[in-house]
Amino acid sequence: KAGVTQTPRYLIKTRGQQVTLSCSPISGHRSVSWYQQTPGQGLQFLFEYFSETQRNKGNFPGRFSGRQFSNSRSEMNVSTLELGDSALYLCASSKDQGVQYFGPGTRLTVT
Amino acid sequence: AQSVSQHNHHVILSEAASLELGCNYSYGGTVNLFWYVQYPGQHLQLLLKYFSGDPLVKGIKGFEAEFIKSKFSFNLRKPSVQWSDTAEYFCAVNAPGNSGYALNFGKGTSLLVTP
């Protein structure tokens, strides 16, 4: 069974721009969660989607948003990028309420 | 506030040494507990999990962890480490009745195993 895939793997953006990251979950998994990983803050929860609905949200500003499609694929968007948004963005999928399986991440660098 | 603490940020061991990584959490109520590992250049992988039942859980690659409810702890152990165990280890907790299934991670422990 294919794992969680994320595209693109690397991105370089300029401050003020916006970015969209994509995640394809494991087949049959309907829950998708997003996390931000930085050296200083570690792994922090952004949000979770289940059946196209945001079910849970972490403590991030409104510039961070997401959505889920009917095929369970998910995207997250960051608008008005700041230098501090440079991070590894991880997507995880699970069958509802089960173990979360992580993708390889998208490395975002904001210059 | 709910939090997860990993006691050791950096650990260096020789091959064949025993390993114990500490993890404590500050949640009330029912919790699910996890240890994830991130090998160099690879993505996060599940080592083991505890949902309920026997508090001593066994995971992949010879790792085990013990849930001690009274101590709010979920320490990771391995009797004899190998060079290939060099990685970053993360303890994670979720509290389904409280904050849903979002994982709250500790800051991680970087393990270096020397030959």
C-alpha cells in the first residue's frame, strides 16, 4: 500500500507571497492532519480534516488554512508568508481515530 | 496547560548499551501514547503505541515502552542499541475526550549510537 505523499518536497518563497502544499493520504484513510516542524518549536499541530470538514485546529494564525477534497486529498495554504514560516510541513493520515502515518514533508524556505 | 516533556535532548551511547528515554505528559483523563522515530533523511515512523490494556507495549526493532499511569509517564527502552538506532525520537500524546486526536509532541531526543 502506498504511503502518504506530499508535493512539492521543497519550496522557496519570498516574504509576502502565498503557498499551497498538497497531501495525498494512504488509500482508505479519511483523516488528514497537518503539522509544522521547526528546530525551535518542534512539531506543532496545525489542523485536522475528516470527510472534508475541519475537525480540529491548532494555535496558528488565520494565515494558515486548509481544505480536504472528496477523495480525502488535502491542501494547506499559507498566505502573506513570513520568515518564521520556514519549516518542514508534515501531513499525516489515519483511519478515523487511529494511528497517524506521516509523509516525507514539504520543506518551505521563506526568504 | 497540556504538555509532553522529554527529559533528554541529546543522548550518546555505545553500541550494545541499554537505552531508556523518558517521557512525561500532563493530561487528565484517557490518553493515547506514541513513540515515533525519525531516522536521518527519512520521515517520521511509528515505533509503538499504547491505547489500552497491557501497559508494557512492544514495538518494532526491539523497542518497548511502559505506561505508568500514576507517574504520567511512557518511557521508551531498548536493552541493546545498534548503530542503526541513531535517530531522533519523539514521544506524542493525544487525549480523545479532551483535545481530539491531534498529536501533542515532545521536543524530541536526538540519539547518537557510536560503534
